[in-house]
Amino acid sequence: MARRVESKVAIVTGGAVGIGRACVQRLAEEGAKVGILDVLKPEGEALAAELAARGLDVMFQPVDVADEAALKAAIDRVAARFGGLHVMVNNAGISGAPKPTDQVTEAEWDRVQSINVKGVFFSTKHAIAHMRAAGGGAIVNLSSIAGMVGVGGLAPYHASKGAVRLMTKNDAITYARDGIRVNSVHPGYIWTPMVEKHLKSLGGELEASRAAVGGLHPLGHMGEPDDIAWAVVYLASDEAKFVTGAEFVIDGGYTAR
């Protein structure tokens, strides 16, 4: 049986750990050649080596998505190595400091926007020419439930994820004639290094915090990276050929209230 993204070339930003890592694994297992982009060099190199040892076609590029020139160069290297680009998964992101808005510094605000918003902008900007050359493609932007509803205490993060949500819709309209589909995915709390770091920053016992936050979801627990990765595989595949400008909310019912 044909694999779901056979012969496609994909890039996953923030692909070394968490949701990004799961996306890399599932896309590669489903037949894609995958470029892993991340600032976490040891983790990215280890993942690439692990998957290559399984016979999967991947490469790692260390890059900060807030650096436009470096990001363009990394995207171009992946496209040159694998012969094109069909899928861009804009996953790289940070949560920022958990503070009330009146206590957030300009530098803290700007750092979140530079990665979460400008990173998506730069990745999209420099993927488009490759996708046009390929006759089309799919861009998947990782937003959040924080791009849908208020959670509190994370103003820069909310602002960034709301921006990604509407950037997605704008670009879906802009590039539809090129056969390039653009969709957003909105996870609830997923047990990843970023969420673990966020909960630790709040103080208290980690497992108790994990259980409490999991309980905010009607299903009663946090999600796992694979819960998001399989949606990304779908959106990257031809199964989703009529899907663009859509919001995929994967949150255990968090926003259903």
C-alpha cells in the first residue's frame, strides 16, 4: 500500500523535539524526505541519525527561524539535497515568560514574536518559490488554542498564535491559484518539553500540575505529540487536496465549552 506522503519533500521547523519531532518521524515513515530545522543541534543530529539508521531519508540543519538569511539558506539546502520542496511545517515556537501583560518587557515580547510570527513569515516566504516550481504544495502552521481563546498570563504567546491563525487564512487565499494549500493546527496542552518547562516555571509539584492542566480538557488528560503529528500528515498529503484556510483544533475538547 502506498505511503501517504510518498515522494514528497518536507521541512519541519523546531523538528528536533516535541511535536516537531513527532511530525518528522511520521512524515518520514509515510514516505517523505524530511529536512529537520532546529536551534537544538545535539537533539537534531541525534534524531537525524536515529531515523537514517532506520532507512529513512532525512537531514538536519541547525538554524534559528528568526534569522531570515540563515533560514532561507537552510530551506534552499534541503530543497537542493532532495530535489524540491512540497511541504512546510511551521512548528518552531516558544511560550515566553508567564507574566501579566503589564509586567512583560519589550525584549520578552519581541523574542516571542520573532520566533512564533516572523519565523512563520520567513519560512513561508522562502518556501513559496520552491513550491511553485513543484507545481503546488502544503504549508501547515502550528498555532494553538491560545490563538482561539484566552488562557491568561501569556500575552506575547497569545498575540503570536492569533497572528499565525490569520496569516494562515491570508496565505491560503493568496497562494490558492498556485496550488499551495495553507492550514493551521491548534493544539491544546500537549506533553512536550515546552509545556513541561512552562509548568515548572509556575512552581509547585510537576506531576500535580500536569494532572491539573490535563483536567482542564474534557477528555481528562493532555495530548501526546502524535495526536498532532497525524493531523499534519493528513494536511501534507493529497488526502487533504480540497482543504485550505482551515483550522484544525486538536485539544481534547478544551475550546468546546
